[in-house]
Amino acid sequence: MPESSIGPYQMPAKIVEVQRGIYEIFLPLPMRPTIVNVYLIDCGKGQWTLVDTGMNTPDSVATLEDAFTQAGTRLEDLTVLLGTHHHVDHFGASATIRKRAHARTYLHELEVERANRMINLPPPSANPDVHAFFTGHGFPIDRYPIEGMRPAWMGTDQYNPVLQPDQYLRDGDTITVGDRRFEVVWTPGHAPGHSVIYLPREKTMIVGDHLLPRITPHVGIYPSGPTNPLNDFLASQRKVQRFTVELVLPAHGAVYQDHRHRANQLIEHHRYREAEILDLVKRTPRTAFDVAEEIFGNEERPIFHVMAATFETLAHLEFSRVEGRARRFERNGRIVWQSV
């Protein structure tokens, strides 16, 4: 076990030293999950690395500043900023932080593309391809107006990402900061350029949303691609199992130890869900939306959750098609699926 991993000393300002010189910081989110964990690492020689940033809200940035003080440094002294992926709760304050700290900032190239797209994304009604994608997969626009698909933070300063990092994260690269070595492990699935950060000497892995201890990260198909993200996600779960890890540091939930067990749980969850979906479309072809209502329930839910359920179901159906267990065809202007 690492020197002080489980049962660490609780510090003020929502910060915990989970391993010598590695601090977990709990930042507030105005949504569910209500907390995101980011990680501040003392790299020695006066150098510090931060993995992920939280959202760009006054409350979150103030909490981050206070946590830096408790760790014995200042936001302005940050040396390197690493983003696991572009999502608002992970990279939303990166431009604010870099402006103050001038920290060298890294993000995977595919995530840079996504961040730029999010900033410049037109309303769905202005994009006929998006409208056709939703309706083609059975999403009832009359029941769930497409404008409601935009998160409340979109178009606000709560998302202030670095749109051109100093360097891209690339699979297999090693980033040296002071006395620390950070290995980049590309883990597409939840996001196309999602990357986890491995500290080989400490046998510690900072996993972002890839290996959450209690919940499964969203994996869905959207008009901008990729085309088979569930296959990417499952391959990424197998990939991380090749590493020797004694401490797992997730973005949501508690730190834990057995990353291989958790990866296997996530793989089995998706295998079970695939079987459940294939059983539903065995006799009667259905759209992704219809299948999602059966799987996730059709009770009243926020529009964004209904959308996520639909396109997560679509990811399963497309994975099954590629694997030869389902087929897709068009019926009455809708794309429907049936198990083979």
C-alpha cells in the first residue's frame, strides 16, 4: 500500500492528503454529481501539478484557492495543469487558472476539438443534421423540445476552457515535473480523448471519469461521433488493467484500491445491459428511444437525462451491430434495431 492512502488526515477547505504530497480537493458542482475531485500534486523543487479544475464558478474557484493554501502553495505557483477530458466539471476553469498561474497546460487533441466545438456550438434548431439525428432515432421532439438539450451552463462563463493547450496529451507520453513522472494513458469511451494519468513510482492512477467506484460513466453516440464509443470504452477498461495500481483516484466518489476488479465490474455491467437490450428487440424492431424507455423507465425525468439514456442505448445497439448480434434498418423514416 502507498504510505498514507486509506484513512487519511482530514484537512480544512475540503482537501485530503491521500498519499504523501498528493492532495484530493473536493470542488462543488451546481448539478449531479454535486462534487468533483481534482488532484494537486507536490512535485518537489517548488513545482506543483493539478489534474482537472472543476467548473468556473466563484464558489469552486474560491474553494480551489483555499485548498492550495492549505497544501502550502498558491494558485499562482501552479507549474503544470493536466486535463483528463474537456467536460465542464473537469476542464471548465482551465483558462481562468492558466491566466493566473501561467501553468503549462495539457489536454488530448480530441478533447481540444470537443472544447472548441462546445464553445462554438449553435442551438440545435439551427443545425438540421442534429434535428434529423434525434428524430431518426425516435426522439419525440414534440414532447422534449430540442432546445432543452443544452445544459444550463452552456454559453455562460461557467465553462471557460483552454482552447489551445501548450501541449497535447498523447498515449504513452511521460511528463516530468520536478521529482514526479506522469504517464499518459489514452482511455477513449466516455469522451474520445479521455486520458488517465499514471504515476509509476507511486503506483497511483488518477482516472477522471473512466473508473468511477460507484457509478458508470456515460458512453453515448452523438452526431459528432465517434461511431462505436462503447467498444472504445470496453477496450480502455482492459487497457488499464495492464498497469500495476495500488491507489485509484477517481473524479467522483472515494479513492479505492482494486482497479482491475472495478474495470471487470464495468465490463460485465455493459455485457449485461447489451443482453437486456437485445432481448427487447428480439421480436419487434424498435428505435433507440423506445428501447431506452423500456430500460431506463418512462417516468418524468429531466430532458437531458432522457437524451443521455437514448444515446447510451444507441451506443449499445451499434456495438451489438458491429459485433454481429443486431441489425439496423429504416422503417417509416426511423432507424430501428433488431437482434440477429
